[in-house]
Amino acid sequence: MKMKESMDCAEQLLLKTYNRYQVVFDHGDGIKLFDTDGNEYLDFFAGIAVQGLGYNYKGVNEALKAQADKLWHISNYFYNEPVIDAGQKLLKISQMEKVFFTNSGTEAIEGAIKIAKKYGTKTGKRFEIIAMEGSFHGRSLGALSVTGNEHYREDFYPLIPGIKFAKYNDIESVKNLVSDKTCAIILETVQGEGGIHPAAKEFLTGIKKLTDEHDLILILDEIQCGMGRTGQYFAWQEYGIKPDVMTVAKALGNGVPIGAFLTSGKASGVLKPGDHGSTYGGNPLVCAVASKVLDIFTKDDITGNVKTVGDYLKKSLEELAKSYPFIKEVRGKGLLLGMEFDRPVADIIKSALIDEKLVLINAGSNVLRFIPPLIISKYNVDDALERLKRVLDKF
């Protein structure tokens, strides 16, 4: 089927919940994608920060194929070795204590919310959660309840009650919302969908102090900014502020559907048998892949590459921005960077994709988001920015 025929067929079959770009991708290799007509693209999207190791990274496909020949699924009423392997490695790099594997980041958020609610119930009938304006935590009703973007929420009320929204990087706005009904504070260590905003050191320190003083559960959402994306295994490790609950997903599986929520300290003993579950969560197929991904992150020093190339990309973007008065700012950490414009960037993304075969994504209407595979080189950065420059010259 030609691309046009495939897209027309998809429009007839699939619910219209995405405005898809006009391309049908067929396969990938390294940091390149190829459409069904054979065109080659440079991927600075990575499936929304999922393909941390890009495509066909040595060992990942082999791990999937080897496990596929053994056992795909077994109920959580039984043990399996891949979930143990993946769990041990994830806890080691995170310094957390316990882990529950899910199928997605959104499901990980649901588990984190349940821990917060149960902890609040057991320690004083507390049920309120403080979340952040501009945040994004997922599309399920629970995750949507703590997502600080009214556009996503407005058609789905009533949501979970007792959610209050503070201003990100404004500790006083958080303090003003804490009450004797508060059980938790949830935030992204680096806001992604909200425009690429890293937490200020003093802000995160203040949040940690509040949660300690008031016996609250601190939930850090590392679904996008975790797994090496900022140059640390997890973004909070740069700040030295350990959460009670952390959520992860995306690059953990390099494309297979997996997420997890991890606990430490007072959060580790909250859920009991019967409190939570997942039919597919922790199945041997995806855990075998995650285990291999975790091996590669350590063995091949993926975070080291992120630090080096991330710094180079940020400096290159800042230099590029000087030539275009409609670019306001470049911000972010590692390979989670945003370039803010004084106008919507949708046409820039479309032109990059169609005219220059450069795959980009936005973070809010006015921000170009740069979230390439974590294995990119400085040469790839130079290539991408030459393509982007040709696009920007048109605007």
C-alpha cells in the first residue's frame, strides 16, 4: 500500500484522537526512520522520548526474540525471572526500595496516587493532593486529575476531588495550599509537555522540606525526564532529593509497553495484597527487554553520552537562536530541551518533517521540543541543526 492509501485507510479505521502527520513509518535503524516509500528521516522525537537507544541497538532485539521463544506472559500469581532481573537493576540505579511494574506511565501514576490516598487515609483521613500548573501526568481519569492543564481536563469532569494546583517553581504557592487534609505533593522533576521547565534547586528542596514536616508523600514523575534523559539515571539525582514514590516508563523499555512506580521509606509498606494489580504488568517479555536496556545503560555509559552531547546540543541551539528574533529562549537539561518561539511552532514541525526529513515535536503550542535518542552524536546534532536552519529561514 502506498503512503496515501495507508493514511486514508487509517482515517477510516481509527478513532480521531490524534492529528497525525502525513507520513507512514515502516522501520528504523540507529537514529534514522524510514517511511513506506523509502525516504530516510533524522529522528529527534524518539517516539516521545521512548526510543532512548534508538532502533536496532545491539542486544535489545535479541533479548526480545530470545524471551519470545520461552514465555511471553504469566500471571503475577507466579514468579518469573525477567521481572526479578529488571527489578533488581532498576532499584540499584534508582536507590529506591520496592518496585511495581505497569504497562505504561499513566498506570504508574495511578499506582502512585493510590499509595498517596491510602497513606493519607491511614494517617488522619487526609485525601488532598497538591499538583502543579502546567503539568502532564497522563490521560486516565486519575492521571488527568493531577494534570495541570485545563484544556485536557475540561470535558471530563467530575474528576478525583481534592486536587489543588500550585505554581511550578513557586514554593510559596505550594505552602499556601498545604492543609491538614493534604496527603501528597506530585510534580515532574522537569516539566515536559508543559514547555520544558526544570525544577529550581531551591524549589525542590522546599518541596522536600514540606513533605517531611507535614508527613506527606512526595511523588516525582520521571516518566519523560528519567532513564538518562537529563544526564543522570533520574533527574532528581542531580538535586539529591529522593522521593517517596517515583514513576518511570518510556525509555525503560525502548519501545515495549512498560512502566513502573518505585517506593522508598514510608511509602514502601503502604500497599498490601489486594490493593493493586495488573494483568500484564511485569510480564516476562517486556521485563526481559527492560533488563537488557538497563544493562546497556550501564555498560555503554549512556548517561555520559547524554551529558556530552546534551551540552553540545544546548549550546548549538542557543547559538542558532541568536539569528532569529522570533526565538525567545532555549532551556532544559541533557537531551530534554525546549526552544520557545513567540508564535506557534506547528508549521515549523510540518516543514521540518516534509521538507527536511527531520522529525520534531512540540511541548505546548510555542515550544519546539528536542528529545532525540540518547545515543546521538555531535555529528547528528550538526546535521539536525542544518536542517532546522533551512526551515527557520523560511519563517
